Amino acid sequence: MKNNYSFYSILTAIPVALLVLVGFTGGQTGNFSGSPGDNNQNCTACHAPGANHGGSAALSGVPATYNANQAYNLNLAITGSSVSKFGFNITAEDDSGNKIGTWTTGTGSQLRSGGSGLTHTAAGSSQNNWSFNWTAPASDVGAVTFYYAALQANGASGNSGDQVITGSSNAVLTTIDSKLSDFTLYPTQVMDKVSIALENASAAQIQVYNMQGNLVLESKIQDQNELDVTHLSSGIYITRVMVEDAVSVAKFVKY
Ligand code: HEC
């Protein structure tokens, strides 16, 4: 009796395991980048965390600012890992977790469910880096952040012994221009105060971001205003001037 029992369990277990394998080795259905818009879900929803295969993941090619409809070539790489099976999931979102832009696949990648990001293909799980394009939206949607989850799998046809790494990019601001929010900012090399003169509006909201994408200064201005930037550390800053829904961007260097 004991033997029969094991025999039948194996008979049913094999097709189930095969179905699961066929369904999943080429990227998972569903969205698991770890982003707020993916409900912070990442690969650990199925691949048990805990293993350490030593690799680290890096996303390169992310621009500091995005232009309307421009395509950017990005690369997600896993380096230094002791295993040879990999996978990933990537998406781009605004501050409210809305999906932004469109994706174009490269070697070893495919659109993930709903097209709001990319994941690896079955063949792409033998690569440890993937190149692909992200195309910026046509209008300003505020800061955009890229979120990714990458897997280093031990190839043991089970969901344990794998390692998940998640990460995100700096918040990327737009250079998309709009008449309403045109302004002059001077000087562009500054020690204490920058002046901002609005051209087509009488009031605006100002936000200053550092190159890490952090908001460092926020203020409301009328026609012409001075912003005190004495307290900022030296470096490059991006000023966003917002009038109603229109946004313009200018850089200055604090020294
Ligand atoms: C809904 C469950 C589920 C989620 C979520 C999930 N996977 Fe998987 N994945 C599986 C299953 C099941 C397999 C097949 C068993 C195996 O090979 O480990 C698999 C296999 C893989 C493989 C092939 C491994 C090998 O050994 O051939 C890769 C690579 C992979 N997943 C990457 C990912 C990545 C990257 C994520 C997150 C972005 C992810 N998976 C999220 C269920 C999932």
C-alpha cells in the first residue's frame, strides 16, 4: 500500500511540476517589480528569500531629466553572482504609483502583463544583463522612478535557494516645456540667492531638487522673486516652476 501511494503521488506530481515550469521559466505573469504600483510585490511572492549568491544589481542609462517622447536605452545587470540563471522585472511610475512611458524589448526581454514594464524571456534567464528602451511620455507627469526586482536562481527547479535583489532609480524630472510656466532664472552659478522672473504668469510654485532627486526647497513666488539657497550644499540643482498644470525646469550650480 505504501508503495502504491508514492507511485501515484509521483504520477500526479510530474505533470503539475511541468506545467508550473513551462508557465514560469520565461518570466512570470503578473507584476513583481517591488514598486508601489505593483503593491510592493516582488519575486519573493514565490521565490523564497534567504539564499545569498553574492551578486549585485545595477540599472544604468537612467537620464537625469526626460524629454517628451524620447527613447532612453537602459541596462539592468547582475554582476558577481555565483549562479547562472537570472530574471528580472522592471517598471516606471510617477509619485502616485501610476505607470509612465512605454517599453520596447531587447534581447532576452518581453513585455510583462499589461505592457507596463518588462520581464525576462525563457532564453533571457541565461543572461545576467538585459538592454531595452523606455520611451518618455509626451507631457509632463512630474518625477518618474524606475523600480526593478532581479532574481539569481540556483536552477534547481524549485522556488527555494534563489536570491532576490530589488532597487529603484533616482526620481527623474522632466524638461518638457510649457509657455505658461516660462521663466528666467539667474544667475546660474550662485552662492546665496537665485532670482526667478515669471514670463507669462503672476504666481507659481517652485521646487528645487538635487541630483539625487530629493526635494530640497519648496516655495511660492510672485512675478519676480529671490530664493535663498545659502543653506544648500554645493552641487547642481534642478528648479521646477509650476503654473497650474504647466512645468518648466532650469538648472543652477550652487558653489
Ligand atoms: C507567482 C509565482 C512567481 C513569482 C511571483 C515569480 N516567480 Fe519566478 N518562477 C516561478 C516558478 C513556479 C518557477 C519554476 C520553478 C523554478 O525553476 O524555480 C520560476 C522560475 C523562475 C526562473 C527560472 C529559474 C530556473 O532555475 O530556470 C527565473 C529566472 C525566475 N523565475 C525569475 C523570477 C523573477 C525575476 C521574479 C520577480 C520579478 C519571479 N521569478 C517571480 C514562480 C514565480
